[in-house]
Amino acid sequence: MGKLHDRLKEIGYSGHPLEVYLVRILFLLFAEDTTIFEKQQFQDFIERRTNEDGSDLAAKLQELFQVLNTPKENRFKNLDEDLDAFPYVNGKLFEEILPTASFDSNMRQALLDCAYIDWSEISPIYVSKRDESQRTPQFGCALHQRKKYSETHQTAFP
């Protein structure tokens, strides 16, 4: 995540949008390893639905963010089946419209490298921010989403 953060910052994606963007990505990584999503659902989406050069990755992530913020019954009927398979994430994490980032092949690979990690074993509290004072409200929302999901789906989390 650090490499991705640094590279996004290098290209000029910074401040609040960068922090929210990374919290969203962290949530996606965590969600596919903790049964909020299907196992490797986000990883498979990146591998199968984006170009290796990373040129379309930012647009695909923006589309995914929008889908995650849309209840199933309100989604387009002709939505790509891989996107439609993602559940609705009830919360404010994906509500804010962020500037579209820009990726290259190295950044795409850095994201995939993050996807290969089992995030269920890693507390997001420690990996999201280096400094407690930099925590964003969106990160708390991501943690709340996991707790809320586990309360609704009793078998979702041990």
C-alpha cells in the first residue's frame, strides 16, 4: 500500500482524495479476505477486467466504487456481470465522488501485489495510516462496515 500511496502522490493525487482513495482500496482488499466479498473477487476483477498497462484501472475502480454505493435493485440491468456480483456496501465510504486517479503498469502491479496478501490476518488499524492523527472518518466507516456486516450475517466472521 505504501508504494501505491507514494506513486499516487508523485503523480499529483494528494490530500483528502488520496487518503479516501487508499481507504477504499484497503477496504476492498480486506473485504475479499473476510467474506464481505467473495474470495479474490476484487483481485480477479483487476486481473481480468483491466489492462496490464494500467491505462484503464482508474476508470474501472471509479465504476466499481459507484457500483458498491448502489443498491442491487437500483443498478443498471445491463451492468457487467463481474461488477454486478459485488455487494452493495451500505455506508458512506463510497458515497463521495473523487477525482479519477491515473495508473500505469507498475501501479497496477503494486495493487495486485497488495491483493495477494491475506488481509484477514492484518488489522487495518495498523496498515491504513502511519500516524494516529492522520486517520480519516472514512477509515472508521470501513471498520464499521465490517462490524455491521458481521452482525447482519452471523456466519460471515468467526
